[in-house]
Amino acid sequence: MDYNRILVTAALPYANGPIHIGHLAGCFLPADIYVRYQRAQKRDIKFVCGSDEHGVPITIRARKEGTTPQAIVDKYHKMIGDSFNDMGISFDIYSRTSSKGHHETAQAFFKKLYDDGIFEEKETEQFYDEEAKAFLADRYIIGTCPVCGNENAYGDQCEKCGSSLSPEQLKNPHSALSSSIPVKKKTKHWYFPLNKYEDFLKEWIVEGKKDEWKSNVYGQCKSWLDNGLQPRAMTRDSNWGVPVPLPNAEGKVMYVWFDAPIGYISATKELTPQWADYWQKEDTKLVHFIGKDNIVFHCIIFPSMLKAHGDFILPDNVPANEFLNIEGDKVSTSRNWAVWVHEYLKDFPEQQDILRYVLCANAPETKDNDFTWKDFQDRNNSELVAIFGNFVNRTFVLMHKLCEGRVPPLHEDILDEQDKAIIQAIKDAKTYVEQNIENYKFRDALYEVIDLARKGNKYMQEKEPWIVAKTLADNPENQMKIDNCMHLCLQLTANLAILANPFMPFTTQKMLHMMKVVDKMLEWENAGRLDLLKVKYPLRAPELLFKKIEDEQVKEQVDKLHEASAASKQQAEQETKSSAPVKEEIVFDDFAKLDLRVGTILHAERVPKTDKLMKIELDMGFEKRTVVSGIAQHFEAEAIIGKQVTVVANLAPRKMKGIESKGMILMAEDADGKLVFVSPVQQTAPGSEVR
RNA sequence: GGCGAGGUAGCUCAGGCGGUUAGAGCGCAGGAUUCAUAACCCUGAGGUCGAGGGUUCAACUCCCUCUCUCGCUACCA
């Protein structure tokens, strides 16, 4: 279908930390490339985003840091916004969900669904942590998944089998805040009956989007739909969030995943009075750029909400990317294993385009990918510097030397095969780049841009105008050959500017300056044209578009990564030490119930088909017994034979992997998870009591 | 042990309704060249497409088994 306008959203970053390059590569950069391209096409397009500022993690962080949630989100909203701005992510608006406008929009949306009787109102017993004095958000309850039996499923989702859950379905729930057992407390909430939208979703996605959506997105949606959907509570007990706009709803706010996607709508409202055109007219193409962790919300829940509301269009596509690893390891904010955008900008000032280039060329479009600083260096040095930058530079230098600094004429009567081939290549490049971007294949599109520069280098090499110049004394007419070559190289350069613009806007601006042309030239319809630079037009001296990345810079960054990670680990260790709370006080009789004994290891062997279990024969003095212990990753079986250990001798026996374990060997564990035996410092008779 | 993804040139990866000599970029070797940020250009070496078996006239591409890697998860009380 033909669209008359486009609305692009990029996932709202969660305002409890800065953004890293994985965020850029997965979502914001592809969105920006797409948008810049569409703008160049002069299509009516809006690009909206903003900070997601509600939700439990922010309240927890505020509590931990002794400040308010508002202070936390103010800090990161500013920081994230600056990073985007500096990287050239060209939102039409970067809003925030704590804004008044968003609260009003979200409340109106909620009220409409309420008035239409969409919600199921349920008074339930909700889990409440008496120690933390708070109702527990879904993800702060851990328990056993009803679908697959995973004991560490979260209250909203089981990461093992991917099932979308509600906390009531969990077996053996416990609080992640204080690890106390949550108690049930009565509370009223409003549920969105996702199950009633299964048929709609199946028809819309499973039937309608099969060949249109990326296979990773489609496959995940299908598996959720196959497993069946449950009603989900769309409200929470909390004081941080959008208040539920109903009487008798004090202390109730909207579920953050209810209000966050509505943030796209409120941001659009804030941007333009014509906002409704972008959300309600069928001839609008709505595209959500997200990371793969957001697929369920953007493909299942939000569309159902929009459908239920009735006034809104549905997304045309949700091109979710996979994850970007760093130097072979998964990005982890808690381990501080990440390349932070604000730090990159500090370390590589004015070099945003290198990062944009590398992240796009190696984007995790079809599978998780790895970012390494070596690759960053290689791509910069051999592709941006040697191919792209060098072509532009040598073209300008030669033009100044051989053509008096002006665009030479094109003598059509002497065009040869090579000239015609390069002209065709320029025209083809437009088509290739365009088709790939339209299909969300940004890596391939960018390859075509560089490939055009590569063809330019080859063409110039074959033409050798610097050699031809030496023949001018004898054959002055050869100037025409030089003219043609340089003319085409210059037009190719102008084309490169247009094609590279969505990907590397900063570089494009430098090129425009050198060519003394204005932004209007970048309009996409100009791509493929050979008259972008007027004959005899004087051009400026070249400036280098890219500079090499030296080995030391690579080393510095890699070191920095490891140092930051080590520092964060150390900090975590200290926090563990200082914050591991001392357990509830016990009386002597409680302690006396424990029977601790010294035992000597007689024999040890790995339990087959397990990673961690070791079967250990112990001499307890009064008897020999078998204990199964989870230490196989820390010790070799032979190495521990003869060691003396402390054993809980009167622990109830328990079967593991078919072996009855009688007792438990005490271990000390440091912050690394490394295990050490707790042993008597001198040989002690087996069976000796420990008191 | 379970689930998912994956094993294609030294490296990073494409690809393939099964069908002539399996691709790209980087790296490497050699050559050419000097307009250009020792850049560009040309040529070349290099792969039994993880292993084994099966289906087929024909498999790297389909099926089965195995193996290894990565992630999640289980066993740790």
C-alpha cells in the first residue's frame, strides 16, 4: 500500500543509566539512518523518542542512592538526550514520560479503555513484601514457571521458555527485594484481556506479516501466540508512575509497559498539532525500531491496546535488532562491560561518524554480533580512510592540480567504455542503497556506499590522469581525457555525499563545504545525477574526512574497558561485604540444633551429566557416609582426597541425581563465587565436633 | 541434562527451490604505480563449506547420528 506519511519511533531508553553503543547499534542508529533517508526523499516523516522514566527499578535506585526518583530521571534524561544529540541521532522530539502532557495522554487512553469496559477489574491478593513495605512488581517476584518448571522465573516472564506470565502463575514465589517470602495482601487492579486479542493478533501477524517482518521478530511472536496469552494487570501499587485516573484509585499507577509506548503518542502530540494524522490515518506507515528484548511489548501488547482503543493505526513493521557484544562478552551494565556513548564522544571528539559507520557495518541485524576495538580500527583505517576518504581526497587534489581548481567539462563525444561503466555504477548505487534501506538492510546499504567509492578508486587508477597530464605538451587535446575523468570523479564524490548522508551526516557536511554546495543537493532524487557540480564551478581545497586510528588508541580503549570492569567488580565485592545483611538473631538453642563435625574426604568423583556435582565419601569417625556437593567446577576430584572439611552432620538427607546426600560440606564463597573449604587448621580426628 | 543459536578461506562474515571452477571484505605474498592519509590498482596463495552415515544421477545445501562453541537454564541446601 502507498503511504502518505511515516512515523518512526525508537524505543524509549530507560532513564536509570547512560546509553551504550549496544543501544545505538540495536535501535537508535538504524532508526536515524532510516529517518534521514526518508527526509532526503522529502517524505512526510516524524521521528519521536523520549525517556522512559517510570517503573520500579528507578524507585529502587532512588532508595538506594538516598534520593528521589525525579532526581534520578532528571539526571539521566539530560545525559541520554545529550548523547543522542552529539551522536547526530536526529529525533524530531526527545520527550519524557514524566511530563505533564504524557500523564494526560496516558490517562486519557486508560480512561477510554476503562469507559469502554475493556479492562477486567479484579480484586486480588497481591504479593506484598512486609520487610520492604511494598507491593512487589512482577519482576521482583521469583518463583517456579508453570510452563517449564524453571525455578527462577520472573513474575512477568520466564526467561527459560519465553512464556509471558503473571505473578499468580508462579509456584513458590519469593521476593527479590529482601528474599523474604511475600505475603498476600488485598488490592484492586485493572487487567487487560490479552487473551481476547489472540485471534486478532494471529490474523494480523501470523497471517499478515509472515513475509514482511524479520524472521527473528516473526518467529518470536508466533511462539508467544502459540503458547496462548493471559490477561495482564495494567496497574500497579506504587507512588511513582502515571496515576490511575479513577476514583478510589489512590496509590495506583499504570504499569510502566502500559504507559511507556503511549509515550510515543504523547511525544508526537508535543511535537505537532497534526499528531493525530500520524497515529490515526490509515495512510500512515508506523515503524517501531527496538531491540529484541522489546518484541513482546511492541508486537503483542501495544498493538492490542491500540486495537482495543480503536482510534489508532497499527505498526507496519517492527524491525528489531539482536544484541551487540563487546570484545567477545555480553554487554553488562552491572559488570560495567560496555562502551558508553558519552565516553566515546569524549575520547573521540568530532569522530561520531566512525562509530556510526562501524556500528552500522557490523550491526546485529540477523544475529548477535561482536564489537571489538580492533575491528573499529580496521574498518576505519581500511574502509573509511583508505577507500572513502582517500578517493575524495585524491579527486580534489588532482582537480586542483590538473583542472585549475574548477569542475572541468564533460566531453560526451569521447566517452569510452570505462566512463560509461562508472556512470552506470553511480546510477546503480542509488538503486542498491535505496532498496536496502527500504528493506531495513542497513549493513548491505552501507556496503554499497563504500563499494561505490571503491569503484571510483579503480576507475581513477585505470584512467591515470596524472600520467595523461605528462603527454599534454605533445598532445594538448588529451586535456579532454583528463577533464572527463575528473568530471566524473567529482560527480561521483557528490553522489557519495548524498548516499552517505543517512549514515555519516557529519562527514557529508564536510563534503558539502568542500564542494561549496548547500544541503539541498542531498535530496535523494539527486542521487544518480551527473550534473550535481556545475562545470567551471570553483571548489575548495580538500580537507581530510577521516584520520587513522593508531594502535595505541585501540589499546587504551581495551584497557579502559577492562579497568572499568575490574573497578566495578571490586565495588560490587565491597557492597557485598558491607551490605549482605546479618540474618535474624537466633538463640543458643537454635545453634545447638546444628551438629557440625570434622570429616576427612576418602574418595571423590564427578557425578555424571552434571556440571557442578561431586560425589564425596567422607570418614566421619563414627561412620562413613556419602555427600553430594556442588563444587565440581572448583576442584579436581583427586586433588581433594585426604582433605579435612566441616560437615553439617545432622542435615536431613536429600537425593540428588539419584544419589542420597547425607549432610553438607561447608564452604566459604568470595565475591567471584570462588569456593574454599572451611577446614581445621591442624589435623583433627574425623568426627570431632565443631562448636 | 534441557532449550536456543551456531560451526563455510588466517580473521569477520555472505550464500545456497540440491546441479558447471564455493563468495566478499580484511590480512598475507608478489607485481605495478606515485595523484592520494606508505593510501590506491592488479595478480596470487589459501577452504575435503565441524565429523560420520543416509536419501539422490548429483549434497556444502535435505534427513539422521555425533562432536565442538556461545547464550540461557537445571542439578549446588
